[in-house]
Amino acid sequence: HSIAQEVVGLFCMILLTLTALVANIVVMVIILKRPLFRKFIFVCHLCVVNLLSAIFLMPLGIISSSSCFNWVIYSIAECKAVIFLNICFISASILTISIISVERYYYIVHPLRYEVKMTIRLVVAGVIFIWVKSVLITVLALVAWPHGNGATSASRCTVYWSPGAHKKLFLILFSITCFILPTIIILAVYSSIYRVARTASLQQAPVPPQAVAARHRCDSIASQVTILAARILMLPRLIPDRLLGSNKAILTLVLIVGQFLCCWLPFFAFHLHSSVTVGTVGGGHGEMVVTWIAYSSFAINPFFYGLLNRQIREELARLRRSCLNRPLAQELCLSISEASVQENFLQFLQRATCTLETHTSCISPSPRNRLDQSTTGFPVPGQVPE
């Protein structure tokens, strides 16, 4: 039973590492391949952090977590390097996710301000801020660590290797700056996006063109009855589509926030509880479990922040079509060249998927009609029509 557990655990860790490598490379190639995807620059940076974690951090985590590598011994310098990579990449990943959430907020609620202020200089400043803060937090963790020529087992090379009050103070500071504050920002930002989505979904249904034409033709009682009947007949078709789009938007927001909390809440709750509880010794099986739950974020992030976006999915379909030499109609529901380049996140939430039921409606003979249909849903306050 123990051998079976080891094999299953080792297989899951290797699978997560390979998934993180492939998914992040694919999203990075798609974003860097097209200059029009400049608005995904922070998503590309998140993929870079995840890729570095998959290359350096996750293999070291496999060595530390599996009993197959109990023979591996780290020197003090090597163990410090492992802790440095661990804390630095975790901090950079969470801070990047926080900046992505703020960027999406401005892209939806203040689109004009976003277009003016989102410059290359601001992007570079944001990336520098992420790495400077991550390195500073990591340096604080290594200030009071032991020195000398000692050695330790790979399984014991964790943040709990350094005993004393400094370890508890660092874990509290690390949890506040890298989880609690980013979580507050993410919840506040996506709550604002949810309110915008809900307001847009509750707007009054559009008046049918037949009713508008009839209103101009005649104002008699019979004509008004005809207009009212036309509105009533149109509502059963309009309301389900509007509610379906709203539910997609809300579900996507819940999944993004829920994925972040599911991956990182156990990790920081474990370390925070271990730091404030008297007599609690960290490490062991519990730390290994919460650590790999957190590492799973490196493999999940490219799907939630990259491949979930319609434009990136369409570009991926183009690449797959070019590799397999398949017709374009078999790969895409809507060509990226016909879609709006500046599609806002709220409209993406409404049209995140193309189900089998709506597949025939997505493929219409007129590209202009497709653009008109895609841009009439969920008007955003302050958004200038394209």
C-alpha cells in the first residue's frame, strides 16, 4: 500500500510538472506570436513565472516530497537556494495575478483610462515592482538562517529548518504581504466586475424592430396591442439568452477566484497556523500536501488566464489547423480576424464558450452580422463603441 501511494504521488507530481511546462509554453508562444495581443503582457509574464517554477521549483519539490530521493543531501548553501526559489516564485506568481485582476478591472470599468495609461513604461514598472518585492521578501527569509558547512536531507529543506522567533515573524509577514493583501485586492476587484456584469444583464431587453416600425406607422389601439404582443413573444427568446450570458460571466468569475483560493489558501493557512501555534513543528506530510496543492496553480493558471480567453483559443486553433492542414471552418466558430481586437473581458465572459446548441448560430453567412450580434450584448459603462 505504501509503495502504491508513492507511485501514484510521484506520477501526479510529474504530470503536474509536465502540464505546467506545456501549457505555459503554448500560451507564451501564442501571445508573443501576435503583436495585437499586447494587452496580455501580464498574462505572458505570469506564464514566464509559472514556466520558471516548472523548470526549477517543481522538480526540486519532487525530490523533496518523494521517498525515492531520500538519499539526496543538500548543503546549507543549496538549501538556501531552494528556499530562495520557492519563496521568490510563489511571491511573483501571486503578485502577478493581483496585477492582472486590477488590469482587468480598468479594462472593463474604465476602458478609456486603460487605453491612455496602459503604456510600455507602466508595464515595465509593474514587472520590476513584482520582482523587487519578491526578492526582498525572500532576502528577509534568509537573514537569520544558519551558516557553516553543514548538510540536511532534501525532505527537511523547508522554511522550518531555521528555528526561532525570526521564522515565525517571517511566516506572518509572508502570509500578509503575499496572500492576505492580494486576496483582498482580488476579491474587491472581481466583486466590482460582478456588479458591472449584473447591471448589464439586468438592463431592459431591446425593443423588436417590428415593434419600432409599427410604432412609427400607427398609434391606434390595435397597433399598440400588436406591439405589446410582439414584445411578449420576443421576451421568452431574449431573456434566456441574456440570463445564460450573465450566468457564464458569474460562473467564470467564481471559478477564477475559487481556483486562486483553493490553491493558495491551504498553503498559507498551514504555514500561518504553524507559525502562531505554540509547540507546533512544521514540515512532514501535511506541508508536502499543501505545497503541491499550491504548485498545481502553476499548471492551472495558463488555462484560467490564457486558454480561457476566446482570442487566445482561436489563435491556438489556427496553429493546430496549420499543423494538421485542416479547414478553418472545422476549427473556429468565429475567425479572430473578424472579431473585435479590443474585446473587453465582460464580453469575453458572455461568449466564453460556443456550445453545440449555439454552434449553428455562431456560423452565419455575414461576418458583419456576427460582429453586430457579438457587440450588442453586455454594454459596458463608459465603453466607446468600435
